[in-house]
Amino acid sequence: MTSPKRRPRNLAELKDSGYEPQSIREEVRRNLIAAVQGSRPLFSGILGYEHTVVPQIENAILAGHDMIFLGERGQGKTRIIRALIQLLDEYIPIVKGSEVLDSPFVPISRFARELLEQNGDRTEIEWVHRSQRYAEKLATPDTTSAELIGDIDPIKVAEGRHLSDELTIHYGLIPRTNRGVFAINELPDLAEKVQVSLFNILEERDIQIKGYKIRLPLDIIVVATANPEDYTSRGRIITPLKDRYSAHIRTHYPETREIEIAIVEQEIQRYPRQIPLVLPRFMKDVIAEITFQARKSPDISQVSGVSVRMSINNMESMVSNAEKRAIRNHEPEIVPRISDLDAIFATTDGKLEMEYGGQDKSPDQVIQKLIQGAVLAIFNEYMDLDELELLVASFQEGWWVEVSDTMPIATYVNHLASLKGMRQGIERLKIGESQGELAAAIEFVLEGLHLNNKLNKDVLDGKTVYGEANKVQPLGRNPEMA
């Protein structure tokens, strides 16, 4: 496409340029085929859907179908819909001043038709970027048909036009997205009478505005999102509207921990830091596993799902707690460890809906159980308990240790790294030369042994003490064993 300054400026120049108009469905089909032939990724930033959701989208586009995406919260439905913009041409020509992006070749509004009749090939053209051909509406119970379809504009009537004049119409979001993609998020939340107003758009491809005797044939792709529970059980999408969506595409949560972590690393907030951040792999695994544990927990309602946003926000909170410690202790690196997981209670609580039958447990108890289950699962993947018998024996001889989220790295390295048997556990984690990672590894080993019932654990004044039962003392070795 030529630069904006050199594009045709009127209908005559547009005709001479050889421009061939296409419908929106033909346009996205053409661009999809070109992407497939060029082996280009269709949706950048969408991870884990390459072999499940994306092939269904490709089929729907090639078939010219409107799509509804069914999935729980935090499954990237809105991001997928917005990514459809990538399949639109960068610029398209419209009749200058048109509210509904009228094609100079196939105008649909009275405004554009009259302009073309008056000016013919001299009709002015303007070029619209693809970002202006996408509109999105979050459905709410108070959304009206006037917002979506249109209504009488009292200002235009006050200017002297008759009510029967089509030019008195104020077009809603959908006709203003003519020749583009219109998305409705949370479709079941639309009132039934508003859902009825969408029938013509999805089937006959036109709109009806109150009592106006007009037909406005729209060239538009209409997509929507919904929670499958609302969609299939509560019946909040009326059946005729359900039927008019040709392609029903199910989304899903990441199928593996690796994909969950990749999404977290892609989405996590990143700030310029004076202190470098080191994220141990086993701590990434723990954060992702907490979310996986929540998605199968009987204490948590699975109707709305557990969003990937929980993993993202938990990672951010854990890192922030580690950063705070590094700043206060004047340490050379930020390294999250197990004691930093206390910081994720605030970012986990709002992401979970408790099951009715599990209300005898407080949210904090449920979250604590998720954290413990995740740490235990990851620990058992990395470790062989038999290799840690020497370390366990050290505690049985009277050792006990104290850790906390404020304790400096040097304390771990100087006092705990040399515990008999600790080195075998640390080697299993394949950490680098980072002293902060060494401290994180020590905490991980201690907590894993506790969760495997090999060590006792007591929390006193914000500090955690590991050792034999009833032998909790300050950091060091039992004086009786000195």
C-alpha cells in the first residue's frame, strides 16, 4: 500500500488505482490465507492455543462464520478477539465524513449515497486504519439497543429535519463498525430484548432502528465471549441468538505448567530496577502450581474458573516482597524465596470464589493449603528424599534453624549452607552462582522436608523455625549439642 499522502483522494483516482473492493469476510480470508502460506503466526502473544483454539478460529474465518468464544475468566478471550484486527487490511477507503465507514463502491447510508449522486467521481475519499475498524462493548444488564443499534438524534430533529428522515438517526456502535469487527464481551449479560435486536445483524446482516423504514445492510463480523456456565446451564443467552452464532469455540486454561509460566513471564509488570532480579526456576514452578492446585481444589468454585491473572499477580507480589528485602538489606540481587509467599495472600484472595460447602474454612486457610500443596508437589518433583536423610539426621541430632522474609542472604549462606546433607538438596535444584538463589534453595529444602513430615515447623513472631518437635530456639545449634 502506498503512503497516506499518495493514496487516491477521490473516487476517480480510486478507480484509476485499480483498487478492488472486498467484503470484510473476503478480506480476512485473503489475509489469513496469506499468513498461512507464509507460515506467519496469526496471533502474537497468544500461548497454548496453537493446536486447540487457533485451528478452530482458522476454520471459522475460512467459512465466513461469526464466532462466540466460550471460556472461564482469564483465558485470553478478549485478547484473541482483539488480535483479529491483524487480519484486516492496514487501510481501506471510505466516503469522507461517513459515520458508518461507507464504501465508495457500495454505500449503505443515505448520507454517502446522496454525496456520490451529487459529486460522482469527484466524491472525496479518506483512508481508515484497521484500528478504527474494531469496536468492543462490555455487555451489562443496562446496555440498550440504542447503544448498539441506534436511535433518534434529538439535536438533528431540532435542526429542522423530519422524524421520518433517515438523517435524524444517531447510529450505534454496531453500524459505526461497518466493514470491521464488532465484539460483545460477556454476551449473556445483555437483556433478552437487546439480544433479540441482534438477530437481524447475525442473520440478514442489516439493522432496524425503531420505526424507520430503512434497510442498512452491514458488512461486519460479529464476535462475542461468554462463560460456558452461563451459556449452557443458566440459559442466559436466548436460544435463537445462540443458533445464529455459527462457530462456538471453547477456550481453556494452560494445559501445562510450562505454558502458564511462559504467559506469566510475558505479562508480568517489568520496571527498571537498580538491583538485578534473579528468579529461581523452582519458585516460578511453585507460583504456577498454586494456580493449578486452585483449579482442582474442592474448596474453590470452578464455575468462574481461576484466571491466569492469579499467577501473574502472585509472581509480581512475591518479587515485590523480595525487592523490599533487598533494598532494606542493601543486597546485590533480588531473589524470591519461600518466605516471600506470604505476600501472595493479598493477590490470591480476590481471584478465588469459595465453594458453598467449604465456607467452614477461611480464605486464608484455603490459600495456605494451596501454597503448601504446590510447594510439596514441586519439591517432590525436584528431590529424592533418600538423598536428604543426612540432613534430616542433623536435625534429629539437635539442629534447628530460623528463617524469615527479612533475613539477609549472608545469614543463610554463612550459617545454613554448611548443614550436613544440605548440599545434596541444593545440587538437585541446579542453581547458579547466585548467593540469593542459594538462600532460596535452602528455604525450599527446609519447607519441603517439613511438608513431607520430616521436620517440625513453628512460626514465632513472623519467623519460621524448623527442627525437632518442641525444640524451637533462635538460629543456630541447640546449646545442649554444642
